[in-house]
Amino acid sequence: MNATTEKVDSGPSVRPTRAHPYAITSLVLGVAGVTLTAGLTSPFAWWRGNQALAAIKADPAHHSGSALAQIGRVLGVLGTVLLLMWLVLGFATDVLPVDIATVFRTALNQALGPNAIVYALAAIGLNIHFGYTGLLNFGQAGFMAVGAYGLAVSVVTFDLPFWVGVGIALLAPVLLAILLGVPTLRLRADYLAIATIATAEILRLIFGSVEMSDTLGGSNGLTGYASTYQSLNPFSSGIDWGFVEFSRRNLWSITVGWTLVAISLLIVWALMRSPWGRVLRSIREDEDAVRSLGKNVFAYKMQALILGGIFGGLAGLFLALKQASVVPTDNSTNITFFAYTALLIGGAARVLGPLAGALIFWFLIAGLGSFFGQATSGADPLMPAFLMDNTQASLVRFIVTGLGLMLLMIYRPQGIFGDRREIAIDGR
């Protein structure tokens, strides 16, 4: 007798449901809005909750978490009301120990001021390196340093004319890019990352060394080279429009600086729409395929490294001009990572990404610093001393900004205005 086995049809396999990520995000942002951030994250909690409910409704077999999304939406509404109450009381009354108008004014001054310009220019260079070409440059501070010291050393130490010093400041990043690119660009991306971050630190130590203090100024840096730049200032006084206030000197710097940013963005926009820019994007995606088409990948990478380095040198040059002094500590490693933060916030491989990121980054840093500073000062501070004191306020702003960047990288790694198809960090 032949044994037969009857196949039992168990039906289609069912994937277990799990809470939709947007539902969890909505809940986290909602809780943060009503407890930690005074409602700043609450509108996003309501928005994410709506998205989660729509996704769950469209695919209920694979996603759950409607209750979490609903709670996040409710907390988002409550937190948004709290935020509006804070704004109304802060602007219209003196009830709160924190002057919201001062916080907003401080944040806007920094977002539009010279510091944001420095990071916007540095991030434009990193956008060419990382965003468009896929080059991991962790030493943009080194390009900024040679740009700043190229001007200062030329004018102060060697007594060259100011405009010759400007030319040297823009030529120095080109030479540095060639020195870094020749031995590393034919290797894997991590070799360039290691070489650039090490070079930036070496340059910082050299510029601050005692042995080179006669030429480079040592730890005290160099001054006395910006008189020509300052003499070109056409403004007779500063401005005070209530919501922004700039001195005569800063007004001239932001006029020059934002003009440089606009010209730089226009150059990047034109280049990235050209065949040259399309080759860079192709190298970022698959350089072997580009090489198989007969393109010299090394030459294109070198050109991108030089161009991005020039924008980094321009950022260092502007920094040196706006503060009329150069010191080694101005070019520490954290400058590079702050520029990367601005780039990732705005969106890599987007022409306006560095600009938007620099504005948002400095608005948050300055605004949070002013808020926490006021909230921890006075006889009856808003925040008790066991939670935070005044000496910790300036550091907490970086913690909060870092947490925000982590959430951005988790839920929107392409940045606020970026496109996920344009950036693949895991693929690099």
C-alpha cells in the first residue's frame, strides 16, 4: 500500500503586526513637548500622529499603534497650546521669568549674523565633498585654518598687500587639497577621512606652537591685518529694528558674508546642473560604473576636493576678517562637526541645504542658550538648581541640539529639505 501524504494548506503567511514607527515618534515628541521642551516639539507630534493613523488605516494587517498615535496627537495639541501660552505670556507680559522676546531676538541675531555665515560657507564646501561626491572630509577646519592664516601671515609677518594676502588665502586650500588628495583619493573613503582629520589637528598644533610663534603668532594668534577690510565699510552706524540689532562693524560683515554665500550657492547650483556635476553624482553612487565609461574618477574627485576646500578656505578667510584676529582655537575639530551638523540639518546634496542648516543650527543654539540662561538665573529661577544651574545652561543647549540631530538622523536621515534618494550614508 502506497503511503500518501496529504498537504495541508495553512493559508497565506501573516506577518505579525507591530507599532508603526510614526506612532512611537508621535508619542515621544508629545511627551517631550509637555515635559521638556515647552511645546516646541508638540506640533511635530500632532503631525506624526496624523501620518501614523493614515498609514495604519491603509495597512492594518501589518501595522498597529493607533492608540499610541492618538495619545501622541492629544499630547501634541496640549503641548501646542502650552507653546502658544508661553509665547503670548513671554511677549506680552512680564509674568514669566523668561523673556521670550529676548530669546527670539537673540536667536534671530545669531541666525542672521556672521557666525552663521562662517558655517554656511564651510557647509557649502562639505556639501560638494560629502553631499555630491561622497568624499568623507573630516578636516574642513584645516582648510579654514590655512585660509585664515594665509591672509594673516601674508599681511602681518611678511608685510604683503592686503589683496595679495586674500589671494594667498584662497590659494592655500588648493595646495592643501592636492597634498591630501594625491595619496588618498585612489584608496577607500575612510583613508581620506583619517587623513583630513589628522591634518586639521596637525595644522592647529603647528599654528599654536611656540617654535613658530614669531611667524604664526603662537597661541595668541595674529592681529593687525584687517584695517583695509574695515576701511571699506560704507555704513555710518548700525541698525536696531527691534527684532534684530547689528553694530556698524557686524552690519558690514553680514553684508559681505551673505553676498559671498549667495555667490557660492549660485556657483554650486550652476556646476551641479552641468555635465561635470552629474559625473560627481554618479561617482557618489557607483564610481566603478563611472570608471567603466572612461571617466577619470581620480581627477573628478580631486577637482571636487579642491573646490570644496576653496569654500572652506573662504569660510576661514571670512572668519578672520569679521573678528580681525586669528587664533589656533578658532579651527578646532568641533568646527568641522558643527558644519556637518548644519549640512545634515538642511539636507545634503541640496544647493540650499547648507544655508538652511546654518540658519536653523544657530537659531537653535542661540535661542536655547538664551532660554536656559534666563531660566536658571535670578532669585527665583524657572528651573530649580538641582535640575540645572546657570553654569550648565550653555552646555545643555548642545545636548538638546544633539538629541534633536539624533532624532533627525533616525527618522529623516536626508535632512529637513533633503531627498532620501540623494544620500545613502550606509552605502558609503
